[in-house]
Amino acid sequence: MKTKKLIPLLVVSLVLVLSACVPMSPEGLTAGQQTAIAGTVTAVIERERTQALQTETTMPAITPQETTLPSTVPSENSSTPTPTKKAPSQEVIGPETYPEGVNPLTGLKVADPSLLRRRPVVMKVSNHLIDYQAHWGLSSADIVFDYYIGWGSDRYAALYYGQDSSKIGPVRSIRRVDGHLGSLYQAVFGSTGGDKIDVLPYLDFYIPGRYFTDKYLCPGVCDDGRNYVYSVFGDSAALSSYFNYLGYGKDDPDLSGMSFSEQPPQGGEAGASVWIVWTDVGKAQWIYNPETGKYHNWTIDESTYYTYQPLIDQNTGEQLSFSNVIVLKAPYTEIKGTLHNIDLVGNTSVYEATAFRDGMAYEIFWKTPQSDKPIQFQDAQGNPFHLKPGNTWIAIFGLTSPSAVENGDWSITFNMP
């Protein structure tokens, strides 16, 4: 299934170094943070140059400490003691029952248990030109689904259940696969439009009445006054209230099916980073940071098509980080350039997936035996696969998408079907 990646890791290192040299968006980082990055980059370049003179072997990948936000990069002269990490718990949460107040989609106890007595809210979020149309609210999502929409582009469906965000976006149009996601997670949707002939009738079969496709529901889905395609943002709590008012509320939905444990499963292999490759100019890299215990996102800047920037949540000013990153393979059917069927509902036999948690990669499987229950993940023996408690990023690739791996650095390239 896997092929060896022939590109030396030095190339990856230099790409990251060059990307860090590109000025960040003023909305993403402060001047002080940019200065800190510049200092880190100088140190990285000098280290790479010295190591290149000392050895002709393949160079090691840049460590997560050198590729995260400046606030997470320790100074060489820092006197801050290394934090003591407690031993991971052996407790398994789910997949059938969950302790009181624990979110079945994250395995974490929520601050407000009443939020779990509602439908999840999904907002459709653009992924395009991150230097000019910045992202808001993704770090508050329990799960973010990332999938191909045609013409070299991907889009996000950000799911909010255990917590809300008052600014999410930029909000964009709804697609066919959202009908499957809405069915599986019993969700309501916020978007700004959808194909009235080829998409909305399809959604009516799976989530009738549970989607909004305009921008005049302030603050649920609302234009900020600039009135152009990237000026619409959502509020998950307000949208939830709107659908409750319409009579689509659901008290205490059964969203069982996912399993969590602080203890990493046995049988994994090194997985310190993973490239998510949609096209030659549509890529992102998730790099594990042992200090945070999460994977941090570096996304290609489409204004240059070759540099990478930390994907910043403008609500927090921090780089996007997730506890789990999963690439699952599903049947894609291209109907036309920007219209696809992605079959998630009705997978009772299992399809392949690769899960990343705690710096490890696991070849696993996924299935959806019920149309109104979340995607279930399992190991090769058919046992529930334990995700790390926390948020999860799920990239949906085609069944024939190839993987390459070397020394814990993965690259998975989108392919159809």
C-alpha cells in the first residue's frame, strides 16, 4: 500500500524554512511574533548548513518545536523547566456509552453539558487564499471535515457540538456530501448558497429543512457589511437557536460510535508529520508537536503557490492544532467539474483510513453501519480504534489515493475514485 518517498527530507526542511521567511498576514501574527520567527529561521538555516557539511546522509526532518508558532519555540537560553507530563490514563471512553457530561465526539468533559442536548451545528468554511481570506473559529470545532470540491479546491465542514464559536468562516456554499455528514451526525448546516438543481434536492433526501443557504440571518449566518464572497460569517449558537425555533431541535441525540483513550494504541509506526496533497498547488502539512501533544497545520498560500504559512485561527491568534488527523478513503464520483458524490452513508463493509495521533500513524478502517450515527473507526482486528481525546481533523480522499512514507514523514495524495 505504501511507497517510499524519494524526495530527500532536506527539500521538505528547506521548503519550511523558505515559507517561514515569507511575511505573515498582519491579521495572523504580531510584529513581535514575526521577529521571533525570523530568529528561529536563522537558527534553522545555520543548523542545516552545518549538518550538511558534516554528513552526506539524508537529513532529519525539522522538529515540531522548530515549525510551530514562536510562542511554542523554546529559547536556547530559557530557564523555564521542562514540564512534567503525567502518565496517560488507561481509561477507554466509548464507543457505546460515555460518562456524564462527556462529549461523544471528543471524549472530553464539556464546560456546559446542556450543549450536548442539541443537534451539532456544521458551518461550511472556505479554504482559499489564506493570506487574504483568513480563517475564523476552526479551533473551536469538535471535528473538521476536509474534502475535494473540484477545480483543484477543497472545502471545510466544521462541526460544533461541545462548544460554540461566535465567529466562523468565511462561510461558503453547501455540497452533496454535506447531506451524508448531516445525516450521520444529526446536524444542522449553515452555508451561503447551493446548487438548486443538482445539490439542494439531494440534501432534502438526507437532511430536509436542516440547512440554511443565505447570508441574512444575523448573527446565525451574516454578511459583515463588505458584501462580497468572503465577508460572510457564522455563529453556531445563534444558528442552533434558529433551527430550534423552526422546530428542528433534537433533545439529547445519540452520537455514540467513537472511542477515545489517552493511551496510544499498540501497533502504530512513526508518524511525526503528514502532507495532505489535494493538487500540486493545494497542500497542507500537519506536524506533531510533543509539547502540545497535537498536530499543527501549515497550509499553502495560494497567492504564491509555493510558500507555506501557519494556519491561524483569527479568533485566538494561534496556529490551528488538532489531537487527531485522519485521512479516510471513500468512493468519489465526479458528475461534473465542481459536482461530486462522496459516499459516506451505507459503508457497512469498511474502507481504509490512516490515523495520526501522538506522533504515530495507524492503518485503520472506517464504517457507517447506521445512517444516523457517527463514522466508526476500527483496527485490523475489528476492534474500536481509540482516538486521542480532543478535536479531530478528517480529510476525505478517494479510494485510490496513494501514500508515501519515510522516517515517519507521510504524504497522502488525493485521487479519484
